[in-house]
Amino acid sequence: MISKKYKDRVEVVTFSTDPKKDWLKGIKNDNITWLTLNDGKGSYSKPVLRYGVDGVPNFVIVSPTGIIVDKWASYGKVESGMGELEQKIVAQIGK
């Protein structure tokens, strides 16, 4: 799990557009241990609009100085066998 594997160098935060009942159920079912946020406004929430979320799942890598260094929507595996998110984290911060 990325949130544990890179916990000393990466902070994982998720934003949900699900209805509150579904969001809370997902946290429990998926055993989410990182910060997950939902303001109840769905696709019109400030984070969704601010970061230009255009698909789910949506990933944004933000540098420690607050600069967006990469953004994309979708899961994906790459040749290394890592998920796309992990590959991009490794490219930014190393293993």
C-alpha cells in the first residue's frame, strides 16, 4: 500500500464525490488509513473544481512547496508491474 510504503516521504489524501453514506461505507470496506475528504457537494465540491477533476479515480501529485507536478485520471499498470501512481511517485522522490 502506497500510503504505508512511502509514508515518510508522501502524504496520501483522497477526495470523494460519493454521497456521504457510500463514502463512509467505502472507507470501512476498503480499510482506508489515510486522510479522505468529502464535503457533500459531489462534482461541485471546491477540491474537485480547484484541481480540475475530470474522471475517477483522479490523481494529483503536489510537491512539498505546493506545486502540482503531475495529474491524471485512471488506474494503470506500467511495464515495471507498479501501478501508475507508484511509478510517478518513485520518479518524483525515488524508492
